[in-house]
Amino acid sequence: MPTSPRYPVPAGATDCHMHIYGPAARYPVAPGNPSPVPFAYDLAAYRAVQARLGLGQVVVVQPTAYGADNACTLDAVAALGAEAARAVVVVTPETPEAELHRLHAAGARGARAFQFKGGLVPWERLGALGARIAPLGWHIQLQFDGGEMAEREALIRDLPCDVVIDHIGRFHDPVTVDAAPMGALLRLLETGRAWVKASSPYGVSRSGPPGYADVSALAKALIAAAPERVVWGSNWPHPNMPDPKPDEAGLLALLGEWVADAAAWQAVLVGNPARLYGF
């Protein structure tokens, strides 16, 4: 895997998926949190990553550990500044209207739906969640086992808002580009209302580093099919991954291998995040 991208990192390049964790005394974890919380990974630590990669903008994604208490995420967005940061928060169909508007004013542009242990909005409630957030122009950020893509395709397509599918589909069992779950994902992209995050290739790869060849093949196919609806994320600080953690510079360089040309590189890093998150 290359360690530097084949194209220059453009002004306004955006990391669309990362997490911030804070001191337990200030940001207590949710009851029953299923995974350990890496409290060392605070905003100061991320700023160093951001500077090293030359990234101008960032989307802070609410970690599962904090449930629907978005305080740590929103405090990070406030510190980064309204011009440079947005948030994806956790809300439910029962979240009061006033709270949704407060979150929007604080930089939230999406609602995270995590379909694993610790998630708060199950599949059968996604439509209700979408109806609540659609008037704000938000999207649902959806993470699940992509092996279920074909059976979930109709539900996702019918949601009343845009949907951003995490981590190159997160296919827990390896799939090829012509497999049924990938076909379902490609059809969702064709609707113009679905997006994919080109992030965390290491999470499900069987090929492994440095190039994560199996997942990289999927990323290339998705970007080739819809370069205008893919965004990139570092997934810093790589929750639940053992040390040594993936190198963010290498992951950004890998994106340069996935895109077909400089125009797609610019779109994935700058133009698409600007449209999706309102930068």
C-alpha cells in the first residue's frame, strides 16, 4: 500500500468519518456500552492526524459508546469551528423537535443508525427516524452487515431521506463485485439518494494489509459506478482494532488507488462532502 497519495490533497479535503472520545468524568459512557472506550483519543490527538494528512474539514460521528448523549461529539464540532466541522449524531424517532433543531444549529447533518449491539434504532424504526429528520435535510448514516444488503434493499430505497452506508458496505463475509449484495448496493447508488463511505477497508478484509485487495476491489467498483456519491473517512481512532492501528496516511493514499482520475479524487474528498454535509 502506498504511503502518500498519487494526487495532491486538495484544499477543503474532508474526513467524513471519525470519532472523538473524552474523559469519563465529563463524558460518561452509556449504560451497557458493549466495547471499551479509548479515552486517549481526544480532539488534540485528532488534530495532529488532521494536520499530518492536510485535511481541512471533518465530520465527527457519534460513537456507540455514548448512546444518544451527543455532548462529546458536539463539543468537538464547536471547538473545530462551524466552517470546518459537522456532526452525525444519535437520535431516535422520539427525540423532541426542539432538540433536533438544537442539534442542527450545532452542526448535525445526519443521524446514525447502528444495527449491532449498542444501536438505538432498529430496522423497523428507520422509516420513522427518516420522517423526523428529512425536513432538516439530514440523512441516515447506516451501518450493518452488508451481507444483508439484498434483503434490506427495498427498505433502504423507501426511506424518506438520503442514506449513507458505512465502510464500503461492511460485508462481513467476503463478496465479489458481481455478488448479489454488491448488486443491491450498486442499485441503491443508482437511485441518487444513497451514498457510500469509502472507509475502514481493514474492518472485514480477509486479504489484509497493505492493500486490502478484496475490499479494495469493491471500493473501486463503487467509486467507478457513482463517483459523485462516495465520501472518504479515516475511521480514526479505529475503534476495536488492535495495535498497531492502521496508518491514516496509508488509508488516504489507498483512496488514490481506488479513484479513476483526479476529478474523482476531488469529488470524493471535497465536492461530495460539501453537498452531503453543507460545507
